[in-house]
Amino acid sequence: MMLPIAQSEIDEYTSHPGNIPNFHDFKTPQLEPGDSGTFSLEIQNRYVSSITNVTIVAEIYHRADIDESETLDSINSGKRPLITEKCWKYKNNENNCSDTSDNKEAVFIINEMTKNQSVQLEFNIDTNSDTVEGTYFIRFSMNFDYNQTERVMQSRGFWNMEQWTAATTNLTEDYPGNINLDELNVDGIIPDSSFSVKKPIPKWPLYILISLTIIFAGLSVIFYLEEEETYPELNKWLQKMRGKFNQFWLSLKYRKSS
């Protein structure tokens, strides 16, 4: 009795942002060039019955940094991050793992996800020393059958700005999520994600700054104590150090003038 009975209601129900499969618990790697890491997420079926013939595709499609933005295809193949082994499992079940046929995407095929059931997806991302640094964006598509109807859901990365603007502005009716899904030819919008490839920031400037801070703090304490004349021995030592410094400075100045 909870299932919608009319086709228009089915579309509204399956496309509602609170009902579409929940992509969550993303774990995205932060890699240095030459490193490898694991990208993972969970997907939950939030419909009131099972979805079947599920195909989920995760694809690296874009790179950006402060200076530029480019598609993955515009980067030399030897300088791209690669998707290698992929795995998926129902919670508390064994992994189903295999290699990828295309190193820029991972394809997961799942026979059935029952009501409220979750699956965990993960795949390896490999880089080499020549991999271009930046933030890499991952788009997702999900195809499945629900109530004997094939459904298609995609993330933001499948449309350019002009297409997205056309589907999200000048809306005259109550669209699911305030998006005209007919304009985009999908049944729902799922999230994009990303990971980064970046060399670590050198730590030596920080160490120098900390050392200078400690030195100047120590000198401030010493000069304060000298002005207070609380420690006579300290005053004598400082006068002795000043005398040695003046001698050094005069000898250096004499050498330059000669």
C-alpha cells in the first residue's frame, strides 16, 4: 500500500531527493605524486522495495588548480592518475574485487539492493612522479530497475554550465529538488566527489619561524631582566657579550676599509 500507483506519482516518488539512493560516507585520498590511495563511499537504497540490475560508474573527468582547469582527456595519459582495482560489498559480507578495463573509471554491477540495504564501493587510485598536481573530480552515474522501470541518475559533472543553468532557472512548477530533470534526461541527481594530488608544503620555513620566535622571546626576557637589574651576574655577562660584539664589528669594519 506504500507504493505509488500512478506513473506520474512513481516519477515524483523515485526522483524525490529524500528517496533517491543515498551516496554518503565518502573517504577521499590526499595523494603525493607517486603515491597510491583508496577512494570509498557507501550507497543506500532508500526506496520501499528492492532495486535490481544496478550499475554504478565512477569516472575521473576533470582537473583544476588555482591557475587552470582542464578535462582529463586533455592531460597526457602518462601524467594522469589511474583507477586500478575496484571492490564492492554488502555490509559485513566479503569483497567482490576485480581490475578495471578503463583506467579512468570503475564500473560496479550489483544484482539487487533490498530496502534500506547499503553497499560499500572502493577503488584504488595510482599516481606516478609525473602525475599533474591538482584537484581531480569524480562523477557518478547509476542505472537500475525499480518497479519494472529503468531509472538513470547522474551527478553534476555530466552537464556543462549552460545545460545546468537551463535546468535550474526559470522553473514554473514544483520540480524535485528544484531541478528540471526532464531537461537533463535523468530521474535524479547524485553527488560528485573529488580527490587531490599535491606535493606537501616544505616544513623548513615553519621550523625557521618557530626558531626565530623562540630566540626573540628569549632575548626579550633577558633584556627585561637586565633593565630590572635583578640579576647582577646576568648584567655582567651581557656587558661582556656586548664588548666582544663591538670588537668583532670594529675588526670587520677595519678590514672592509683597508
